[in-house]
Amino acid sequence: MTPAVELRDVAVSYGAVRAVDGISLQCEPGETLALLGPSGSGKTTLIYAVAGFVPLAAGEIAIGGRVVAGPGRSVPPDTRAVGMVFQNYALWPHLDALDTVAYPLRRAGLDRAEARARARDLLSRLGMEDLASRRPAELSGGQQQRVGLARALARDAAVYLLDEPTAHVDAAVRVAVQEEIGRARRASRAAAIYSSHDAAEALALADRVALLRAGRLVQLGTPADVYERPVDLWAARLTGPASVLDGDGGRVIVRPDWAELGGSTSGEVAEVWYRGTHTDYRVATPGGELVVRAPGPPTVAIGDRPGVTVRRTWPLDGAGD
């Protein structure tokens, strides 16, 4: 099967700064690939390179087997089979939400009535049907983000590029946006490349996750791979909370859900954080401080010594220090 998107040793430079440095990866048709990393890791630059908004310093990018960027070659963004959701919205100020979403449908050959009907349906699924006649200046940031998402989904694309599409929406809208992204991807079998700094979101949405640091690819794998088997301490802490314990065989990480209160290992509760659905406890043990997660409200208090049981660990090689 031809990859929906293939990057081969891709590099992007801004002056003397190498923002993306030798990244190679593929995204298959129907797959969602999350780019996870902190600010400055190269997530947005990589998405912009696939879209055609920034030139390559080295390497090649192919979409559906067609080389769209490489040495002496750069296909214009509007002729690449991509649907783009920008972090900064990038809406046209003179168009209302309905005509913004209808625009790519009109470009694809639909008549005005059909394009507007399909656009209205997309806006409705994102909870925007009552705001279809508003222009960007009359919409909140989260509402503009949903219009941008609907515009991207309206295009018949081989790959959707989403640059932190839920960064400016509340929790309830975030769920609706995530569901619509998943529904559109399943319906069209298009690929999606999704940038995020939110580990929980990336792990929940993606088929595979690429961890980026300073423009380089640190780890690529399924959500379970990167969460349960991180390549180093940096990757472990990027993908979720992780305690580091010293043992006879060396240092290991322990996720909060890999341990429980009660057991033969001595431990004194140093902090308690009630999170609503669960409670986190910071416990001082002979091997180091350990965060333990348990369902429900607190059952022990600071100063108690319930002991702990560690059910599993993952060894560290120290490369992420």
C-alpha cells in the first residue's frame, strides 16, 4: 500500500536554526499520526512542510506516492491533496462561517446550494449551526477553531493536517472536535497528522505517536509503545507522569497506575491530590518518591504509612537525563 504521506530525511531551516532535522516517517491511509512534543520541538514546522508553506532544506515529501517537495521541487499548497487546520484559525474576515466552509466544496465543483447544505451539516455536527451567518470577528477563538476544522474537513483530502486543533476550546467542545476528526477520517479513509503538546489527547486520538525534541524524532510507536516502553526519561515524562526509583538492578520508572497503596514496601504519604475521578498520592519509599494513583476520594492522609506495591516497572538507561 502506498503511504498517504512519506517523509524521507526531511530538514527545515530558519536561517541558521535547524527547526526539523532529518526526520523520516510514514503515515498510512486511514491512520492518525500524532506529533507530540513541547514548544519548539518542530511539530508545527513539520506540518507546514507537508502542507507546502515552508521549503525544505533537505529531504523529500511524498503525498499518495507523488513527490511534492524535494531538491528543486515544491508543489504549491493549493494543489496538494491536504486539508489544513491552523492553530491561529486563518479564516477569511469577509466570509461568514457558512460560506467559509462551503468554499472548498465550491472549488471542488459543487453548486452553491449543495455546497452550502453540506457546509451547514458540517457546522451542525460541530455545534455551530446557530452561528453560520457570523463572520470571524463575531466569533470566539474556540468557535473560529471549529469553523477552521469544518473548512478542512469539507475538502476531499488525502491527508488532514491539524495543528493543535483543540488548543483554544473548552473540554466539552474538545470532545466534539475529537469525535468529528475521527468520524471524518473513518468515512474517507484519509490520513491525519495531528500536532499536540497534550499527551493524553495524543494517546487517545492517534494510531501512532511520534515524539519530537529539538527538531528530531525521539520515538515512534503506538500509544501503548510510547507510554509503556519509553526510550528514555525525557520520553517517559513527555507522555505522562512517571516516578524514578533506584533499585538493586538500576533505575526504573513507575507510572502512577503501575503501583497501589498497601503492601510490603514501606512508604510514608507526603502529599495527597484529589482529582475528582481519582486521587494521586506522593509516597516516600526507600527507593525514592513514588506517585500512586487510586480511584475515588482520598483513603489515607499525609503522614500515614500504608506501604505500597509496585506491580510493574520499566528500566531506564539514563539517556533521557
